[in-house]
Amino acid sequence: MRRPIIAGNWKMNKTVPEAVRLAKQIKLLVEEDARERVEVVLCPPFTALHAVGEVLQDSAVKLGAQNVHDQPKGAYTGEVSVPMLKDLGCEYVILGHSERRAYFGETDEMVNRKAKAALSRDLGVIICVGETLHEKREGRTEEVVRTQVRGALAGLEPARPEQLVIAYEPVWAIGTGENATGSEANDVIAMIRRLVGELLGADTAEAVRIQYGGSVKPENIKSFLTQSDIDGALVGGASLEAASFAEIVKG
Ligand code: PGA
């Protein structure tokens, strides 16, 4: 059985004191769930990773980052490496979020290099894929998502398949209040799982967690978690408030 995974992507929000406060509140509310039922990951901005990591030290709630460079060190001004994230206690990193693809030119090939760098150093990845509204209207969802998944997973050999998480996030649903329906998302996610099977084998496909992301809220989380292939959620806006994030974790 796959353990569901709920991750909060705080994006470029929260100063260090604000992040510490939010992490403490979330920890109080979801500690038991995180120990028993569901993997919970908080992904604050780089600046707050250390402080939030300290809050989560004796907690089952895990720490994640929102991006990473593929090289372990060197002359890459402004970048942060996998060993640096591991050093802070990160267990996951979000890769290829649609905002990084749209605003920072991130490609499938870059996502692939980052995924290899992370997994080879025992850092879990949450790889984001999803179609734009335009692509959806043209009926190209499957083609676009397949290309992204193929690109991201090329040559990947995850030693621990549970460290490979894919987030299906239709771009038109991110931060818009407009979400895919549970069954729409499940269809795409089941397709992704079949593709993972073709690429990495049936056992890996069974073990890989695939989340839905895009305007997940306490009011709609059940419609996703009750689907056969959806293993959790990547939550943006609703993860910035402890009560709403905790409700989502509790399903
Ligand atoms: P949202 O963001 O929940 O605010 O739509 C999701 C995401 O970007 O991961």
C-alpha cells in the first residue's frame, strides 16, 4: 500500500519568524497524522529551511525545498545544491514546478538532471507536471504530460521508489480556485502510472506516489483522496494557513 503524501509548497512566502510560527502550528495539529497515516512535508523558501528544520527536528513532519541545482558545488551564483539541502535536514525537493518552468525557463532536461542529482544523494523528489489551459483546450493534456514525465524520468533508477513522487498539477488549476475534478485528475494520474510502469517497471509504478495539485482546499481534498490512483496532494495557497493545511492532511 502506498502511503499518501501531502506537501505544502509555501512558494515565495513567509519571513523566518512567520515560517517558524506556521511550522509550529502545523506540527501541533498534524503530528499524530504524520506519525501514523500520511507523510507530511513542509516546503518553505530557502531562507527559512534552517529555522523550520529546527522546529521539525523531533517531529514526523518532514522538510522539503522548492528547487535545487544539479551540481553538488561550484561557481553557480545564487544557487543551492543537494548536499546543502541534505545538510539542513531536507528529505524532499520540489522539481519542475510550473512556475519555475514558466518564469525561469526550466526544461524537462533540467528537471531530469536535478532529479538524478537528488535521488543519487538520497534526497526525495516531487516532480511537477501538467498542461496549460491552452493545451487542455487543444486536447493535448495526455501528450504534454507524457512528454514531461518521459523527459523527467529518462535514465532514472530510483533505488527507493518511495522517494520518487510525481505531482500532476494542471497549470490552469494553480492558484486560480479552479480545480480539476477528482475523476479527471485520476484519469491523468492513472495514465502517468502506466507510463512509469513502461519506463521504470511495474514494481516501481506500484510504489511511486502520484499527487494532485492545483487549488486543493479542505472542501475538495476528499474528492481527490478517494480516487484509486491519487496518493496525496501538493498544496500551495491553502498550506499558508495552519488550520486549512491541517484539515487537508486529515482528509
Ligand atoms: P495552489 O498551488 O494550491 O495555490 O493552487 C499549488 C501549487 O502550485 O503547487
